[in-house]
Amino acid sequence: MARIIDGEQMNIVGDIIREYRTKRKMSQQLLSDRLELLGVYVCRGSVSRIEDKSRTVTDIELYAIAKVLDIPWQELSPEKQFNL
């Protein structure tokens, strides 16, 4: 599948990640710290850039973020987001 980036939005999951993180009353720093415990190094600034969609996200990062947020990784899938 071709990778299409329009220059403004680098991912489609930032809003979902922010929503789940804030529902759990988790700061960006705490999310970063918990990711590090899993061996996935995403600094607080990168969490911010993921959430504002100015940074891409790897599949490993998505899986770890879902694990830290205690949600099924499918919650971050395009099918879930766009009801496909």
C-alpha cells in the first residue's frame, strides 16, 4: 500500500490516543514513561507530536501505546476510526 502524507497530518490516530490518554487522566510524560518500561522510547515531545498528528507512528509504537492505555490495538485502527 502506498504511503500518502499530505504534509499536514502524519498519522490518523493522534486524536484517538489523546482521547484515551486524557480519559485515563494520564499525562503525556506518564505515557512516555510507561512506554519506556516496555522498551519503546517515545519522549513526551514525541507524544505531543503524535497527538497533534505532526509525527508518524510505527506499528510497534501503536501496539505499545494500546497496551499502556489498556485498550485493544484495534481501537487505533482506521477501520474503527472511520467505521469501515
